Amino acid sequence: MAENKEQKLKTPADITPEIREKLEDRWGEEWTDEEFIALERNYRNLANDNTDIFSDVAMHLRDIAEWMLRRKKAIQFGDTKMVTSLNASIKQSFSMIKDAREQKAVAKRTVDGLVRRLEEKG
């Protein structure tokens, strides 16, 4: 949904059979309509925050969106072991996203420096 610029899902009534099929392909069949909406919203927000490196981290963003929802459910059920595990997974994925952003910045500085040196030499 998020990367295809399709309509934003706001209510369960927005989920047609065709949309449900796409959601199940992306997230699996275990989710309710409200949970699909939360997954899509979380994913869209994460994608919007990482547009500069989206192609490099899309898989991590999808994982984080799912883990955030699973963490919320684990908190509701009082499963502290699962919450701890999910927090570690989320933290690790955010670390990988940070690394991807830093690598992109280094590559840009390298290219910018090369261009500047070439311009100076004429």
C-alpha cells in the first residue's frame, strides 16, 4: 500500500476483498482489519521518515511495523519476555537503518569531493 501510493486505509470498511488480498500477501493472514490498518499506518510513517534510503531499508521498515504491533499485543497480554525480544529486534533494525543512512552520506561526500577536485583541476 504505502509504496504504491494507494488510498490510505482509515476504517475496516476501506478494506475491499482485493485490498485484503494484497494486505495478506504483505503481512500474512493472521491480522484483523484494524490491525492491517495499524500495520499500514506504521509502515507508511516509517517509510515517510526514511525516503532518502527507502530502497535500501524497505524490508527493515516492514519488519519494524509488524514487530511494533506484536509488541503492543504482547504488552496487552503482559508477555514481558516477548516485549523484551521484540524491543531488541526493533532496536537492531533501527541500527541497521542508521548504518544505511550513514553509508549513503559517506558515498555522497565521496562523490561530492571527487566532483569538487575534478572541477578544481579543470
